[in-house]
Amino acid sequence: MHFYEIHEGDEEVGAAVLLAHEEQIEPFEFFELVKKARTLMLESYEEDSLAEAIANELQRSAGFIHVTDSLLVASVNVDEKEEDTYLLTDEGDTRTLFMSREENGEPHNGDEPHNGEEEHDD
């Protein structure tokens, strides 16, 4: 799998989207595909940004995968502190947070769900 990125705006405020493709596409060829999709999408798109619209067009027309949060299986937050290291998973409209909570002064470890499990609806 090969990954490509499209930026929009300046680096401080701009948006960036990721695309993936099974075949490696030369950078100049990718640039030409992006410019072609930009021309098609420039006047009318429903996405939040032009970069997203171009990514969706490349997914439809050129076999790319627009890598979005909807494709994310799991997300892990890591920190130097154990209590700030946790797993987030999405299942439908529910986001589940798995974290370790100290019980009787001892950290809880293991793969089994425990009292530290919390569910949050987005």
C-alpha cells in the first residue's frame, strides 16, 4: 500500500487528507491526477474542503482509498503517565474508552473489560 497526501491552505490553518493506493504512482502522475480532479471539483463540491472533494473524486475515478476517520479501527492515546494511556474504539454510533484504573492501590492490567471501561456516545 502506498500513501499520498493533499494539503489545502497554509500549514497552520489548512486541511490535509490522506489517500492510499495499492500501486505506486509516480509523484508527477499523482500531481496530474490531483490537478484534473481539482478542475472537475473546483466550482461545485459538497465536502467541507476542496482537498476532501478531490480525495473523494480520486477514490471514485482512480482507485484511491480516501483514508478517513470512518476507516479507523482503533485509536490509542499514549502518555508518560499510565492513566493517560488508553484505547478508543468506534462501533456504530458509540465510542468506547478502555483505560486502566487503580484498584486497591494496584494498577489493573489485562485484556478483560473492567471497572475502568467507559462508554461515550458521539
